Amino acid sequence: MGHQLLRHNWLLYNFFKAHDCTFVRLTGANQLAIILPNSYQLSSAWTSILAMTRISPDRSSQPPFPGLRALASRGSGAANIAVVLRQEIVEGRYRYGDRLPAERSLAEHFRASRGTVREALRRLEETSLVTRRVGSGTFVNYRERPDHHDVAQTTSPLELIEVRAAVEPPIVRLACMNASARDVEHLREALGKVEAAGDDATLFSGADELFHLALADCSKNPVMQWLYRHINDVREHAQWSARRDKVLTPARIARYNAQHREVFQAIESRDIEGGMRAMTRHLEQARSDLLGEAGQEK
């Protein structure tokens, strides 16, 4: 493989990434090593392009990370940053094995503190989207199944609710039976975050996914945990964004959060029957709201 140096020229970065090159940051230098695929020959054209990478461009008008979307005007909290980075990963802008930008660089891009960025990355790690390696960085751990987009595009919201109705009450039963004190505390934290989202549909949606995933983790059943991560993958698909803003009105968000708290209190008190009833009511309410929106669109 051929190794050459890159001085943060982001236009050239896009070029090399499009040609399946990989990058390694050099310790103690504001530079990256470009690793060319074995299939490439260092022709005169490539040599000229590589020579250009030694030019240090004016970065004042260039985005720090090509393709990384900016935050919406809602703010730069950890939940919102996690939602943005999750979409970047699920939609393929960062692929399996890619290293995410450093915490300091992400903090500058999102205009947030490094602690906030670190919390966002921790949330992604909880859902197994990334792996964090001390001294090396944060790497994408998400592998897209070949049929993932097909399933997400052909699954209707009502079909997804049907799956959730079949899966989540048993998850609550297992959570009541198996959750440790630490699991319950983690679930309490997730509840606090979904309640703190207020009326913001985007923040609520991201925190809601994490709350329900924390429920699956409380089950202590690896298959349930795996299954719910795939349910969240379908929920995260781009086609859901427009519908989410219509369904998640402030009144509904408040109602869903009251139901979330009922589920949590049942798990905390090990009330299996009460927890399963609360989750069933929660999903029946979500189904009713979806049907109401569908009827208004006709």
C-alpha cells in the first residue's frame, strides 16, 4: 500500500474517501496518512493528486467533516448530537470500521462541550453502534444488513406497532423478573432524558428509542436486546421523519411520557402484571394515534 500525507484538505478528503481509501491520524501532527487500496497503481495522475495533499488550504469557509449534517436549531445537547451521528451511521456516511472524528473536533463542529459529545458517544455505544477504544478513538460497529433498507421502506408504522405489541409486553415481564438495581437506575436515567425532551419531537424520538432499548436491556435476554435494536433501526429510517413530526404533538408526548413512567414504576416495584398492562396501553395508544393521522391524510 502507498502512504502519503494529507493536511486537512477536505475537498481531497472527499475524493479519497470516494475511492475507498482509509485514513489514519498521525500522532503529534495535524496530518492524516492516506492508505490506498492494493488495487491502485501510483500512476502519474495519482502522483499529481497526492502531491496536492501537501497544500494547506484556508479552512475558514470549509466544513470540518464532509457530509456531517449540522444540528437543527433545537440546540446541541447530547441527545440531539447522538441522533445526528446515529443517522450519519445508519444512512452509510460512516461505515463499519470507520473512525469518527475526535471528541474535540466534534465539540467544535456541534458547538458543544467535550463532556456533551462524550455523553452522545456513550449513548451510541450503549446501542452497539460504535466501539470506543482508549487512546485510539471511536469506531463504527454497525453493519448494515443487505435487506435493511428494503424492510424499512416496506414496513408501515402500523406493522411496526404490531411487532412492538408482540415483543414489548414480554420484555417488561422479563425486566420485572431479571433487572438488577443498576439496570433499574439506568432505566430511571433514560426516563429522565425522555421526559426532559419536552415538546421537541426530534429529541423525544431519540430519547424514546433509548428508553425502550434500556427496557430491552433490563430483560437480560440477548435475543430481545438484539431484536429491539433492529426495531430501532427501522424506526430510524428517513421515511419516518415527516410522520414523526405529525404524530408527536405536545399533548401526545406528555401522554406517552406518563405511560413511560407507569412502566418504569411497575418494573421498579417488580409488578409484572401491572407493567405488562401499562406497556400494552402505551402501544395501543400509539396505534390509535397512528390510525388517527392516517385517517386525516385520506
